[in-house]
Amino acid sequence: MTLYDTIIIGGGPAGLSAALVLGRCMRRILVCDSGRYRNERSQALHCYMGHDGIHPRELLKRARRQLEPYATVSMKCLPVCDIGQEEDEFLVRIEAGEAARARTLLIATGVVDELPEIEGIGDLFGRSIHVCPYCDGWEHRNAAIAVYGRADKGTNLALLLRQWTNDLVLCTHGVALSKDHRGILGRRGVAVEETPIERLEGVDGCLRSIHFVGGRKLPRRALFFNTDQHPRSPLLERLGCRFDESGGVACDESGETSVRGVFVAGDVSRDVQLAIIAAAEGARAALAINKRLLKVDGHLLYGQELTLGLAVYGWLCRQAPIRLGHSPLARRTACLLGTPAAFAAACAIVAVWAVTGPLFGYSDTWQLVINTATTIVTFLMVFLVQNTQNRDARALHLKLGELLRSVKEARNKLIDLENCTDEELDQVERQFRALKRREARQESEAGGNSRVGEHPIKV
Ligand SMILES: Cc1cc2nc3c(=O)[nH]c(=O)nc-3n(C[C@H](O)[C@H](O)[C@H](O)COP(=O)(O)OP(=O)(O)OC[C@H]3O[C@@H](n4cnc5c(N)ncnc54)[C@H](O)[C@@H]3O)c2cc1C
């Protein structure tokens, strides 16, 4: 059975865009597609830069054709019917009895819109009944439009659509709207119709009128709705991926789900649902998949972890409570460690160690506890005591510097002595030895009457 780097399930904008990126990375890819893409009923795709107005089928055809030069990309026009995980690999069962294995998976199977149960809606969906004002609002600008929806969802969609026309009616299909909602809609010039809809009448996919229960009819050119939707495929659930409260699959910003190695892109991730965004998500997931494969193969530094570690370290260093609290703690610890009581406590610990050893038969656990405890305590003490020593040494040097600077005959050159190299310190030491010898000579010549402090030292 062939092992692919990635199997992409779903050949819509998201899946094909990912296939292109991964094909260009020379990854071994299999794309499986059942051919039931979301906007299959639509005649023209909009908001896709460079392809505005293209037939959705034509866009997919072009995308598939552009994958042909990439020899590592294979395509199967069949649905995936089952999926499973075996250790680090995924097993994908394709209809017609075929199967394939993959190191990573990209699920780009899209969603299905749940059409309201209204007679006549099926024939008009995608032509004059729409879900997205951004995709199809412009084609119906300034026309007589209806919105189907209840409560918040319906009101919000109507307020949005008002941007494209001022001849707008919100149909709540038998649900009474709150006074607040009615007020907001009234101020924007949106009419409300609460009578249940009986059927829709249209010709060649074009809506003509909405028939209400009771016989009234409302002439309209288009209707928009935003009812629920569900994933086209149950594969993510079968893999055990986590879902969030809104019903969308939980994933990080690269599209990786709670199951390591399983990525999602496009409408199935329930982000903004536009074809161009689905394509962008596909490309983004492809980059993450390629990076993951490089990491697994050991061809990539664990850059993210390193960056995270440095960021945490930087953050800790900037925290005032840590900076301000550390020095007093270090000073107190250093003082405490030098007291007779601390020495007595240390002796007591050694005594406990000596007594408990035979009691526990010098067991592995006893050794583990003793060794770990002493190592941790010593490790932490080193940092605290070193901090105090560093500060003491610095303070001492500064005080000496101040003394040297205030003694007229002293050389300012000696102020920064702690920063000299070993060679420079050797040289100064030699000069002081020569001085000492000269002074001893002078003392013996003068009969031993002079004292060192009475003669300025000059080199
Ligand atoms: C009527 C309508 C009009 C729209 N108009 C526009 C528009 O003008 N502009 C715009 O940007 N967006 C538009 N959209 C939204 C757009 O269609 C989606 O955002 C886009 O198709 C999402 O791409 P996708 O790749 O995530 O999913 P899809 O395009 O739905 O592709 C998913 C693919 O996965 C396949 N699949 C599913 N299950 C399986 C399985 N088990 N095995 C194998 N394959 C599987 C399906 O066959 C399908 O080909 C419209 C939507 C609708 C409903």
C-alpha cells in the first residue's frame, strides 16, 4: 500500500490550493474528491481576485489542470469512506475498495447548507436564493429582495443586506420579532413579514414571488438566508478531533486539529466562508504540513520551541517583582548561610542522612530523595550566593575607585583594575614589587627611620 506524505480529502478551493503548494514542495500527495463542492448550484463565483464571475466548475477544472505538471501529485475522483490512525500513520479507505496510507492528513471536505423547508427552494438555490451577500449581493443591487431568518440571525442578515437595496423585507416564517428588533429594522427602512411562507415561485431559477399562508403573495427577485450547516463528511469525528462550542472543529492557526498530523482548511474549519479564504487556508495548512514533515524527518531546527523559550526568559527578566525581589532574597540567603544556626542545621541534615541511611537500607528511593533534594538546594543556592558576591565585589571596587580618585598621588589608572587582562595585572604587580624593593633599600640607607606612608609612591 502506497505511503503518501499527505492525503488531501476534498478537492475544492482549499484542497486544491494545498495540493499545489505541496506539489511544488515535491511532496508525495494524493487528493481524493467526491465532486460535491458547496457552490455546485451557483453559476458564477465572485470575490475571487483575478477570477471574478468565473463558473465554479471552471475554476476547479483549471486548478486541477495546473496540478498536472507535478508528478508527485495524484488525484482520485472518489469519496473517502473511512479513516483511521495506526501509530504515526493514517489509513484512508477510498470507495471501490482502495486504500492508502499517509504521514499527515488534510481534511478539506467543506460543509452542506441546510436549506429551509420551503416548497420550491431547491430549484432556485444558487441562482436567486443565496447564503452570502458578499458573494451575490451585487448582482441583486437595488432589486426587491427578501431575507429569510428568525430572531438575531435574520435581523443581522437583513441589516447587512440593506447595504445593497432599500427594497427589503425580512420574512420570519411565523416567528414574532421582538420590539427592539422591529425598531432597529424600521429605522433602517426594512419591512417585516411574520406570516409563514407557503411556497416560492420562480422561472428558470429566477425567483418571482413568495407565497404566504393565507394566499398573500410578495413579488421578489432574490432571497437570502443563513440557516445552519453541517460538515459534508463525518471523517473528523471518526478521527476523534475536538470540536468547539459553535460546532466548528477546534484547530490552531495553521489548521492543525487536536489530533497531531491532521489539518483542516476551508469551510470545514468554519472561519470566514469564501472560496478565496478557503484557498488561502489550504496554502497555509500546506506550509505547516511541509514544516511538520521536515521536523519529523529531523531536517528542521526546533525554532518555535527555541523562540518560545527565549521569549519566556526575556519576559521573566523584565518582570519587576522578580528583578526587585531577587536581590533582597539573595542577600538574606547569603547572610543566613553564614550564621552558626545555618551550620548547625546543615550538620543536623547530615546526621539525619547518616541515621536514615541504614534505616532505609540505603534503598534506591532513599538515595533518589537525598540526591535530588541536595542537588536542587545546592543548585538554587549557587545562584543566590553568586548574586550577592557579584554585588559585593562590584561595590568594593567602586569604593576603592572612589578612594584612589580622592588620593592626590594615587594613579587614576588603577581605578578600573578589575577590568584589566591578566597580562596587564602582571605588569602592575611587577611595578609594585619593584617599588617595594626600592623602598626597602631607601629604608636601610636612611637607618630605618622612614615609614612607607610618608613617601609618595611614584612609578
Ligand atoms: C450557493 C453558494 C454560492 C457561493 N458563492 C460564492 C462566491 O461567489 N464567492 C465565494 O468566495 N464563495 C462562495 N460560496 C462559498 C464557497 O462555495 C465556499 O467558501 C468554498 O467552496 C469552500 O471551499 P472548500 O474547499 O472548503 O469546500 P468545497 O468547495 O465545498 O469543497 C469540498 C470538497 O470536498 C469533497 N468531499 C467532501 N467529503 C468528501 C469525502 N468523504 N471524500 C472525498 N471528497 C470529499 C467535496 O466533494 C468537495 O469537492 C458560495 C456558497 C454557496 C453555497
